Amino acid sequence: MPQPTVEGTAVLAKREHPRVQHVFPADNWYFWLKAAEDKPDEIIADLEDAVATPRKELARDIFTAVLKLFQGDSPSETEMAALRQANSPVGRGPHLPVFI
């Protein structure tokens, strides 16, 4: 049942499903795969604090490549190389080309 607000517009008292957020370091390919599989409401990829200094440029390339993939565009060769360098847990590597 909608609840009136101060402004006079109604808001839903409860969502139909709980809000799902994925928060993870941007250089971790496994978490990107999980986010793609789970289809969360929000994806928050940390490009700075959660990424080691030597991997920050890699994390930015991964972020750009994945964003292009989610939009249906093809990543550049540099971005594809970053995806291949990213963390790929044992058993997940063979599935990487299927996702892309």
C-alpha cells in the first residue's frame, strides 16, 4: 500500500524484492563474472582503495572493458589483454571466452 510523503507523492512501503548490490575491487574478474550472473540492482566497483597500487591501471582497463561488454560493445585489444590478466580462479578461466 503506498504511503503518502510530505511532498504528497506516494512511495511503496516495501519493494517486491530486496535491493541487491555487488561491491568489489575492480581488478577481480571472478567478481565481475558473479555480477554478470546475478544481475544485481547495482554494481559498485572500487577502482582505488581496494586495488593494489601496481594493479590500478589494470583495474581501470578491466572496468572500461566490462562496461563496454555490458553495453554490447567490443573492448579494445588493450582492454582484452587486461581481462586476460585479471584474476581468474581455477576452473573459471575456460568460461571467460563464453562470457565475452
